[in-house]
Amino acid sequence: MCGSGADVLVLAGDIATGKEDAYRALLGLFEGFAGPKLFVPGNHDLWGEADDRDTPQRYRGQLKEIVERYGFRYLPGAPLEHEGIGFVGSAGWYDYGFRQRTSPQSEIRVTPLRALPGDPTTRLRTMNGCRNIPWEDLTTTHYAGRALLWTDDGQLQSMLWNDAVYVDWGEDDASVARRMATEVQADIDRLGEGVDTLVAVYHCVPFEALLGGAAEDVGLAYCRAFMGSHLLGEVLLRDERFRLALCGHAHHQKVLEIGHLVAANCSVANGAGGPLLLTLET
């Protein structure tokens, strides 16, 4: 990145989990970058062990202290104006609004489960006796359990969204998503009306269109519920100064024009590609 010609470096989360050593190694790779280096955490960055899952403290305190030691600006709660462009950011969160309502496979039936973290193992329990129900009958209440059981070609399959084990906000996911959107709006207000151009950096996905079409794989279809929230995008569409919205989380790259802005999933996971270099005309 030091020879890329970029003016601003953005990391949109999920670079490590756990202790500081991994962050020191990874963030240190960008030591020679001369411009502002911005960081928003991903859900994996927020993970803690079963006996240490104070997610609000990790989000607002611990991670901020770590990334600032290595020359990065922790963007949530600290918007930046650089050469007339305002940058705001948040991990964002999910509220199951992007869940796939159409069945990924014809007539598939599933059993929603509730993950109950514990030491040494996480237990899975059926939810209110719901067993073997049509995919189309899954509700937001079922997704709140964050685990699923189904049969594929006679083989029992399961899916556990691991945030259920490693993240504890002390409130439900929908409340977290609303609060994240509200905090981004507060950071926009903090920059003031004198900034003509805005860039948003989320980890979670702000626009469903960035996820592409319906998935045919059951596990991937289930995971769509945990990709992001319409609320994140609505904050940006209300303000025509936004020209660019960056995110990660979904493990592919995609760039779209949505309303008055360009939205880009800049993930580099699972062979999605190298870092994106995006040019913002001012």
C-alpha cells in the first residue's frame, strides 16, 4: 500500500481476534503509509472468550487503545476531516433485515436452534418446540437463536453463527444495529455542515444489493440475516454529501452505484481479491 499512491488507508474490520500480538503484526505492515490510517472493527475483532465477553468495553475501549498504538485512527466516535472530506465509521451490526425469505432449496425444512454459550462447550436447544418447519416460516425470533439444523441428502447439517458464542452486547441485535446507526448520525453532525463530501466506513453491510442474489446453499442463505442492516444505509441516503460507502463482512468484493453514492464491499477474505483502490473525485 505504501506505493499505491493512495491518500487514505481504510481497514474495515475482521483483521484478527483476541490479544494484541496479532494486531501489532498486522497493523505494523502499514507503518510506512504516510496518510491517515483509519480503522473500524469487525465482529471477529470484537470476539472474547466465554468468561470475558464484555463487548461494549472491547468496542469502545480496548480496541481503540490497541489500534491507536500503531498509528491508526479508531473511526467510531472520532470522525475525521481530511482535505475537505469527512470520514465517519462504525462496526455497524445486523438486525436480520437482510434474511433470505425465499427457500434456498425446494421444500427444505429446518429446525431453528438457540445457542447457549457455556464452559467448556456451547449447547444448542430447539426454540419453543419448533422442529422441521418450512424455510419460509423462519422469523426474526428464530434468527435470534443464531443456529440452525437441517437435512441435506440424508445427512444432518448444522450452522452456528459464532457471534452467539463470542459476543455479548448486553442487548439484542436489532437494538445494537439501531444504536450503531444513531452513533454514525451523531458523528456526521459532529463534522458539521461545512464538510461538502462524506465517506462512510462500516464493517457490516449497509445495502442489501451488495450481497447479490439469493443463495442456493442453505448455510449461506442463513448467514445473510447476519450481514447488516437497512438502517446503516438509510443514514447515508438521507445525506447527499455521501459519495462513498465502504464495508467488509461479506466475503466478496462488489462495487455498485446506489442513489447518490458508490457502495463498495472491500473484503479481501476467501480469495476475494487484493485491496481495492478507489478514487473519489472532488
